Amino acid sequence: MHSFPHEIVGAPGIGLLTLTRGEGVYVWDVEGKRYFDAYSGLSVVGVGHGRTEIAEAAAAQMKQLAFVSPVGCTTPVTVELASKLASIAPGDLNRVFFSNSGSEAVEMALAIAKQYHYNRGERDRKKVICRIGSYHGQTAGAETVTRHSIRPPREPLGIGAIPVQGVDCYLCPYEKTYPDCNVYCARSIEAYIHAEHPEMIAAIIAEPISTANGGYVPPVEYWQTLRKLCDRFGILLIADEVLNGLGRTGKWFGIEHFGVVPDIIATSKHLTCGYAPISATIVRDKVYDAFTKGIDSLFAVGSTFGGHPVSCAAALANLAIIEREGLVENAARMGEYLMAKLKPLVETNPIVGDVRGIGLMTSIQFVKDKRTRTPFTFAEARMLGVRIHGILRQMGILVPHSFGALALHPPLCVTREQIDEMVAGVETALRMVAG
């Protein structure tokens, strides 16, 4: 094998699965076995597999003009996609920088935030507040603000990241209870700001709902508190919408559930739903204006394939499908149905402590003891996840490897009948692992 093996070490029989085709929520392997794609690839293929309309749009653009230099040039389709994103992004998030992946979108968000302050004369603002348990990507800067279990083997990483506790009202790291806590997890960040000096902090970055941190949906006040802290101390607020964005949560962007407008959004996965690589970093007008003060203020960063016309054509065709078929609304409706189907697991399965989510972004929390809410150790959770993954794969259902919580993110086009099929398999697998 010449490619790097993406498989779980110590998990016999759970290696690479070679898939050959897909249609809707299903994919088939080389032996003709059909699988329910319960995680949309990697929470990517929102419109479902086999959408020839997207392929045709990409092919048409490829025949017309496949590539232009990103230095001093653009294409109509790139401009059209930027305009489309500006029209659906919240508030005055109107300016778009294209790159190729979610990691790069986050990387650009961090770079923009730091240069924003530099251009305004606040050149000490280099630090970024990030949350323990969150995942933001695997490029150098993005991994610096990633505080997930994948990080330690590659340390030491870059400096300047300030880790703070994430939000989890089920297993609160502060041993508090919502709403009596008055979102202490968010309010406590002010102490970190003072400790690190406000004039040295460029941004706070967080996912509206963090899948890597168990998929807990924060209270509305959480994000409102972050917004107030940023406004008070002149810090930019970055919403990592790589996974949340463009329909997954039942709204165009996950941040819309919380009634605040971030200064920068990074998004990627549902932009083309996996049909071509692309990502976007979207900024508010006030951020963009800081880069228009002359040649020395320019954002002198290039990406050879950023804004690639073929990817932009695929993105426009993909977004058209999402709008035409009402897939954002379907995610909200089917998400409610999925939650209603999964909630009984809290009462019927001994290792299911909580079921939570929003839209088609749900998580099943596993615990050793429901009464005390004692979680599994990392090693225990890892092996439990391997078992669940293996059992479901044998049953013809593809899910991600879980580390304490199982994420279910079916395509946005999923139906009630397909949700019934998926949930039935998950219930069987969890009964088997719970003994």
C-alpha cells in the first residue's frame, strides 16, 4: 500500500474500507455491500452521494476555464460564490477569502485576526483563546488552537494559544449546574483575558457546537457572553463553522442559534458537500476595512487553488440543491425526529448517559455510571468506540470512531424511514456493547 493507512491501531478487522459508489445516504464497497452513511462521509456529504448536477456543473466550468492565476485574477463564478456566501452569512459578514480545506479556513481566520490588529497599530495582539477539547484542523496554526486528544503526539506546537474550559452542562468541568451557574464557563474566560493581558489577545476561536468535545449545544447566554467579552476588550470572535455551517444544524450557520454575529467565520465541508475541495473565511466589513489602508495593509497571502473556478462552480450547484430542496429546513425537522428516536436510550441503555444535538448533528454520551455521571477513561472510551464502530460496520452502518460520545450526522436529505433504519442499528449495537 502506498497511501498512509487511516485505520485504528489495535482494532483487528477495522482497516480501510474501499468504497466504489454512492447514492443518497448509501455507499457501496468493492464487494457490492451497501452501507448507510450515518456520518455523511465526515459530516461532509450533506446533499447525499451521486448528485450528477454538481458533477456536470464542475465539468462545464472545467471545459470553459479550469484555472486562472489567483494573483491579480478571478473568475465570474468565484465572484458569484463570494456574493452568495455574503447573502446567507449572518449580519455584515460580507467579504470572503477562499482556500482549500477547513484547516486552511481556520488558518486564514487566525492570520486575518492577527493582521487586523497589526494594521490598527495594536501589534502585540498575537494570542488566541481556544477551548479544551475542541478541534480546529491540522495545519500548523489550526493545530496550535486545537485542544484535542490527537494533539500530544505532535507536540511541541506553536505558541500563543490560551486554552480555556469548553462548555459541557452534562459533565461540567467546574461541577456547576445550569442555569444556576449563569454560564460560568463563559464568564470565567475574563480571568484568562486579564491574566494574559487584553492588549495581547487577538481573538477567541470556538465552534458554535463542538463535535470533538461531545457535541454539547451551549446555552444561548454562552455565546452572548463571549460576544460581550470580545466587544469589551477589543478581541475578534471567530466562529469555526467548518462542520456546523451551511445547513447541518438546521440553520445556514450554527452561530445563528445564539443570536450573535461573529467577526470571522471559517467554513468548508458543506460548501461543496465533498464534490470538490474548497473552504471560505468570511469577515465582517469592519475587519475587511482594516486591510484597505494602502499597500502595507494588504492581506498578502495567496493560495494557488483558493477560489478555484471548478470548485466554485460545484459549490454554487451544491448550494442551489440545498436551497431548492429545502435541506436546511429538512435538517431541522429530521433532527427533531432523530432526537425523539434517540432520547429513550437514556432510559433503556445502561451506558447511555445523555443524548443531545441540534439539527442533524447529534451525539450519544457514554458513561460508566449514570448516577454519578462517571465517564469512561480515555483508553476505555477508545476501545468502546472501536467496538461500536466495528459492530455497526458489520451491520452496514458507517459511523465515526467515538471517544466517549457517538456522533450521528446523516446527510441533510435523509428521510424519516432512513432515520428509523439507522436508529434501529444503533440501538442493537449499543445493546451488544452494554452487555
